[in-house]
Amino acid sequence: MENIHIVALTDEMKEVLHKNDQKFIAAPMATASKEGVPNVAPMASVWLREEATLWICDNFMVKTLQNLQENPIAAFYF
Ligand SMILES: Cc1cc2nc3c(=O)[nH]c(=O)nc-3n(C[C@H](O)[C@H](O)[C@H](O)COP(=O)(O)O)c2cc1C
């Protein structure tokens, strides 16, 4: 899947993401269909790579993956 670059991450956000690397705390991931219907699913396999790229492991995504393929914008809560 293509990389969608994050616009800006504060140092605090990076710290939380790096802590999550080691603990596998699930973060709610919000996506939306191209019509804008929202969907939220917990994701634990999330890693910060480089300055502004998240890797998210697709183990069990169904609607999440379908939404990302038609609308690549997503949001996380950590
Ligand atoms: C604690 C927790 C962590 C999870 N982490 C992931 C993950 O990293 N990757 C993944 O694909 N699914 C993960 N799942 C499973 C998805 O959240 C779950 O299959 C969900 O129903 C997918 O939603 P969707 O069908 O709306 O995409 C996790 C589930 C839980 C409860």
C-alpha cells in the first residue's frame, strides 16, 4: 500500500509512539469510506518509521482496509 505521510508529529507524539512500540497498546484507528462513513478499529501493531511514516500491520483488517483503499486518510488516538 502507498505511504501516506503524516503532516506533523510533536516530540510528545513521537515519545508515545515509541513507547507503544514496546508495549503493544492498542490504539483506535479511524478510517472512512469514500462516502464518509466512519469506522474505528483497535490496532496494536503500529510502528513509527522515519520522521513521518506509520507502519500498520494488517492482520485482521476488513472494513479498515477497504476504507483505506478508497480513502487513504486515517486518524489514530494514542
Ligand atoms: C487489542 C487489539 C489489537 C489489535 N491489533 C490489530 C492490528 O495491529 N492489526 C490488525 O489488522 N488487526 C488488529 N486487531 C484486530 C482488529 O481490530 C479487528 O479484527 C477489527 O474487527 C477489524 O475491524 P475492521 O473490520 O473494521 O477493519 C486488534 C484487535 C484488538 C482487540
